[in-house]
Amino acid sequence: MDIAEFLHMGGHGFYIWGSYGTALFLMVIEGIWVFKRRNKAKKELERMEADFARVDGQGVNG
């Protein structure tokens, strides 16, 4: 079996490799989205902690 036969996959190569490519693409996109959501959540948490420290420092909560 040579590489051309392997890539052709008995006539189903386009579907098989297209499916692998689509799955890989979607996994990469999901990883990017997770990274962006994580950074957004961290920034929001930092903002909330700063607001709480400001309010707590004024004696409102204590």
C-alpha cells in the first residue's frame, strides 16, 4: 500500500479526511473560545474583587 492509496481510502478519502479536518478545526476553535472566556472571566473577577475591596474599605459591609 502506498501513500496515495492510504489517502484515497478506497474512494472515501475526501469524506474521511474532510471529517478529520472539520473536527480538528472545531477543536482548535473551541480551545480559542475557552481561552477567551477564561480571560474574560478572570478580568470580571478582578473587577468584582476590586469593587468589593473598595466598598469593604469604606466600612459599608462591616
